[in-house]
Amino acid sequence: MVSVKWWWVRHAPVPCPIGRITGNLDVACDTSDEADFEALAHLLPKNPVLVESGLLRCRQTTGGLEKAGMTLPPPVIETAFQEQDFGRWQGRSWTDLETAKDPDLSAFWQDPAFAIPPGGESFAAQIDRVAQAIDRLSRLNDGRDILAVAHAGTIRAALAHALDIKPDKALSLAIAPLSLTRIDLIHQGWRVELVNRLT
């Protein structure tokens, strides 16, 4: 039976005063809070397998951890760990969409876990792709610690997979920037050690 410790870190905050929908756009984050990075680095395991989504904000967050003193291996890039794809809504704000009376917005808010943004994917679909990647990487890294630097939606999806909870319930989980979530795959199944820990 596979046994793996998953250490999930959400990337550092993405500065955006208008609250735009970032989704899987490749945007930069703010890594200036050195104290938070140092505190987080002290919580993380030595010699982990490093997995990133491949987006800039995750690479920058890994860089912040290295600057704080962590020695990390080259990352495994796992694009299945990218944020939910919001299609043509990406780069816009929810307020902008409401003001423009976007015809797809009402249906989305009626069922945000299963509705598909125009040209994008549902959160339920994100859970499926994240779960498949978690299972595959767990088999490949039996007995290891995996440090996954990813996104809020990705971490919610990982928790939905581990806890076997419905997508609409998983959307209620708070996952703050630079927070730590830990779930372990043990012989009896999944065990959640902590969620959304802030330094």
C-alpha cells in the first residue's frame, strides 16, 4: 500500500486591486513578505519531491522558499495542478461580468461547482484531473514527502479527493495565499493533518 505525505502550499498573493479572475492565466505574485516565507520554510520537510503547476506564481513562490533557506530539488512540473480554467472570463472581474450582464453568469452562480464557464472547465472537472495526478504521483513517490506548490482551487480539489466530499462542499474551504495544507496517504486511506495553516 502506498504511503505519501502531501504538503500543499498555495502560491503567494497575486496583487490585483480590482479582484480579477486569474484562473490559469500566467501572472506574477508578490514574494516580498520574507518573514512569512521564513516561517513557512520552517514548517516544511527536508528533501521533499517538489511539484509545481508550471505557472509563474508557483515558480516565484518556490523561489521565495529557497531564498528563505530551503534547499529544493528541480521541480516536477504537473500541469494537472493548474488552477481552474475560467475560459473567456479570465482577466475580468466578477463585478465587470455582472455590469456587462454576461449571459452565462446567472447559470454559473446557480451551480458554481458543476457549471462550466464559457470556454473553460467546471470545478468538478478540476477535481477529476487533480485526483488522477495525485494518485499517479503518489504511486511514483511511495514513502516520500511531496511538496506541491499550487493554487487555491487545486488544493480544494485535493481535499475533495482525500475526503471524498462533493464539489460544492469543497468550494467552501478557505485556502489563503502562502497557507499550508497537509494530507497523508496512509495504509488505511487518506488522513487530513491540517488545512489552511497560516504562519
